[in-house]
Amino acid sequence: TDLAKCGLDFWYAVLAQHLVATTEEDDPFDEEVQIGGKIGTDGWGQSRDQEAEQQRRAEEVPILAPHMKRMVQAHWQAVRYPAEPEREAYFDWDEFVRFRELCSINITEACLVVTPRWIIDHIGTLLEQICSTQPIAWQDIDACVFVLTGVASRAPAGQDTVIPKLIELLPSLPYHTEGFKALLFRNAASRLILFTSGYLALNPEPCKQILRFLTVQHLPAIPALPPGPDKDAKKYCEAIACDAMKMVMTAARKGIVTADNGTLWRDVISAVITLVADPRYNVDCRAQLVFGIGQVLSVLENWDELEQMLSIFVARMEEPLGPIFAALPAEPLGSRAQKTTSDGKAPLELKLYIAAVSSVYNMPPRSEALPRPDHHPVLAVVEKHFATIERVCIHHTQYDELMEQVCLAFSYILGFSRAYAASSPVFVPMMKLMARCCEYHPQPFYMGLVRSVIGFFAAAGSAQLDSILVDLTGLFVAPVARSFSMGCPLTPPINTASYEMLAEALRHWNLALLAIRNAAWLPETLDATIDALPRLCEDNQVVHERTICAMMRFLRNVLLWADPSTCKGDTSPELLELQRQAQAIIVERPLARGVALPRLVEALARLLAAAAPNGPAKGEVVPGVAEVLRTLLMGPFEYQASGGLPAALRALPSPLGGVLAEPEQQRLVQQLKMEKADSRRFTRTVLGVAEQFAVTLKRAQFGA
């Protein structure tokens, strides 16, 4: 083995010298730099004459070509497996796989000397010889496939007859059923299909043959093969075979749905569904096949057929859930539910079921020439099977990875069906289901889903939908804000996700107006937020920084809607009403702990003081404070804010309350008012105040 590796290194060095590609970069700071056989002392300034290099390579090619051809021939011999690998005394599969990859690098680089066409034609000649000898040596076919897949990327697509001929041969090759060679030969077939999926997508007849081969012969045969000497060998064989199936279905999906007058896709999908339902395959491999099914179904123009087949697929994946459902309690355990699996992960059948439900999501835009259906096929399937989906979710909220998958699935489904989702009968139940699951076991991905839904539908212009989105936002954020008031906040990721969702909702004027004017949860949330904001920073800025910044974005959005300049001259009644409501909630409406504005100014001052010991220039807390304060001074609250800021600074605990004398406080306020039009200068000034606090705290510490 060591001698063979030395040979590989030699040929690699020859190719590198021909291409002037050294294995180590020259150091430009060396006193003498070897470049192109000459000594130079100008470091980076030394450059080669490109035309001279090209001429040199052209002159070397005729000399090197005969040797490179013999090298390719020798490498083909070297990458051949033993006929019976497990009977070889010192055969190490992992080591041989790495050795083959090194060989592939040399063969691929040799294309620059002998051309890819010569290598492919040479392999074609070998294939003719191999196939004319009986029995066919599987290791020779495998070596041919290995070399072809290595050089295929360097060859012009579709300009050779060797690869098409080999693809044609695949279904009729004598595949073994015993020994390690059975896995290796199947693996070679999968590798060829995987690397030629683009060719198959452009050639319907070979594509049909390979699809039939994959679904009828190849994939069904793999689970029954014996395991190899390496524990991962069979798993790898399964993975690459399923990946090949997925890639062909993805690349050729448009051709599949039109082939044989639109009948082929049914046979293909039905066969692959059977493979997905086979528990002998690894769950990751089955998920790959689910993806392939979704890719084909997504391009069907007939949505009735899509809905019918997707419903059949989901119903088939529901069958293995029977034993799981039979063991469930009559009522969900909610927050008392514990993980019962040995690995702490949700049962695989549940994950595959959710994957099937969400497999069709990236549907291309529908042609305007086609009639517009009255519903979306994926939403119709979700509605039909919602009782099962609900049961899967509500009884398994303790499995975070499963529920995150559900949230992603709902996000994909709603995002790609947004033109129909708002009017779907299943839309509101989906969101209520996620709220109930979040109540049992809170996790940030639930809020991420709601944030995505708000982004999808906030601009839809439907009063009914606006009301749903506002209620949905309150359903998730109100318990989080309430937890701060009760002194038992949830985890920082959940708090952050909740306030990011809230900030996204109040970014849209229609949702902001409805929430500020009508929602009972918003004043409560605003009150709790202003109260909790400085306390979080004082407790642990590093842990709560993202939550603090998300809270400040929420507050800033409320302040922006109160500012007439936000509307940029638009005097529509709705925006004027939003201004009045936003101003009222800040300075007029009584909250549980008092009017919002003076408390907000005090909270900003406390935030600056709390951020001082942690390095004010680090993180986003001080810049966030600056943005909120700047918004206050630019809008209708300038007078109250500028008057309350000095008092808030004086109220800080010693020694920070005396850092700025009263004249300095007034100068600071005037400076901030002058710089409010320049965000960067304003932030620097606020940062300077925090740094003064930091210096004072350091002095007090050393003085003590």
C-alpha cells in the first residue's frame, strides 16, 4: 500500500509540475522565492507570463501524453476491487476507498493532458472486452464506472456513446446476492445513476428504463443483501441508492409526469411509496425517497390528480401509526408527558408521516391559461388528515425535533399555498394546534412559525385575517410577558423568539392599528416589557441580550407609528387613527404600573447603566438604546423625553447618578437633539455616556 501511494504521489507531482501548481504556496516574504525555475526577490510582484506558460504546456503535452495514457491504464487496474474482497487476508475497505479517491484525482487531472474523450473511449474499449467475456467480472465493471464518474464532469455533456451504453447495460448486468461484492456492485450502479441524473432528465427512454430498474430491481434488492465486513457498508449502499432515486426523480420530474401520455408518474410514485413504507430501509434513506415523491407531484398541472395521489401517500404512511396510537392515553398528558423512546427521539413513523404530509411544497407558478381551482390540493390533504396530524402533535409535544419538523412543515405548506391558505378551513385549526402544543412544551420554533405566518399574510388586506393574526400574536406573546410580571421568565430563546414575532407583527400598520386599538393583551405586554427591560440587563446582559434587543425593536415600532413622519405624508384615515392610538398608549392610557413614557425613559437610562460594566461598545444593547431614544426625540414625544432624561440619569444608583452634573445633562440633551438626524453620531454620543459610566464604576471599584 505504501509503495502504491508513493506511485500516486509521483504522478500527482508530475501533473502539478506540468500545471505549475505547487503543493505549498510560496511565501512572498522569503528573501528568495523560487518561481518557474528562476530565483526572484520581489515577492508578490513576481508574475508568470501566461502566454509563455501556455506555450510550455502545449510543448510538453506530446511528451507527457503516452506516459499519462499508461498511467490511466495502470490506475484503472489499481482501482479494481478483489473478486472476493472478504477472502483477501489484509483487505481494508476504508483504506481502499481512500486510495481509490486519490487515484480518481490523478485520472481527473490527466484529462488536461490526454483529454476526457480519450479516457472515456478507453473505458468504452475495456467495457466491450469485459462484456464479451463470460462470466462478466463485476470488479471490472465497477472500475469502469468509478473512472467514468470521475472524469464525466470534465467531458462535454452528451457527446460520447460510452456512458449511454453503460446505462443501457445496467439492468441486465449479473448482480450478485451474496458476499461483499453484492454490495459493492450495487453501489457502483447507484453511483453511475447518481452522476448521470442530468443526462437521464434530457433523454426520456433511458430515464424510463432506469426508473423501472431502480423501482423494480435495484432498490428492492438492497435490504436483502448481506452486511459487509464494515458495519457502515450496507448503510452507505442504501444511502447512495436512495440518493440516486431522489436525484433522478428531481432532475427528470417534468419528463416523468408527461411520459407515456401522463401515465408513467403513477407507476413510479406508487412503486416509490412502497419503498418508503418498507421499514427495512434506514429512516434517512426513506426521507430521501419522500423528497423525490414530492418533487414529482409538485409539477403536476392537474391538481385533482395531485390531491388524490398525495392523499393516498399520506394514508399509506398513516398505517404504521396504529400501534403507536393504540398505546396513547385517552387524554394528552400535556406538560407531564415524558420521552419514552430509548434514544430520546420521536418514533420514526411519526417523522415520516409528517414528511409525507409536507412533501409537496415547492410548486412552480401555475400557468394563467389553466383554470384557477377553488382550493389548494396540499391544504385539502391536510384538512382531510388533520385529525391524525393533531393526534400526532398533541400527544408528542415532548419530542422537540418532531415538533420543530411540524412547524417547518406548516411553514412550507402555508408559504407555498398563501393564495389559498387564508380562506382554508384548516388554517385557524393549524395555528391553534401549534399554540396548544407550545403551551404544553414551549419552544422558540413555535414563535418562528407564527412570525413566518405574519410575514406571509399581513399584507393580504383582509380584516378577518388581520384579526386572526393579531389574536395569534397575543396567544403566543402574552404568556411570555406575563411570566416576566410573575418573576418566573421562560428561557431566553423563547423570550427572544416571542418578541421578534411581536416586533414583526407591529411592523405592519394594519396589525399595529388593530392590536393597539382593540387587543387587550397589548397594554399588558407593553407594561410588562418596560418593567422587565432594565431588570434583564441588570441580571445578566450576556444571557438576555437578544431578548433585550427584540424588546426594544417592539417598543421602537410602537413609537414609530406614533410619529407623523413615518407615514411620509399619507393622510389616510387608518394611518391617522394609528398615530392617535400609538400616541395615546404611550402618554395617555394608564397601564398597571403607570404611564408608559416616563417609565420608558427611566428604563433606557437604567439600560445604559447596566450595560456599562460589560463593555458598552460590545454587543447591541447600547446601540439599541440609542435607536429607541432617537425615535423618542424625533417624534411627538421630544419635549417629554428631553425633559425626563436628566431626571432619569440623576435617579441612577450611586455613583452613576452623579456622573453628569446638571449643566452637563442639559448639554447632553441639546447635543442629542442636534444629532438626532444622524444615526451614527447619535449612537456615538450615547455610547460615550455609557463609557463614562464604565469608567466611574471602575474607579469606584478600585477606590473601594
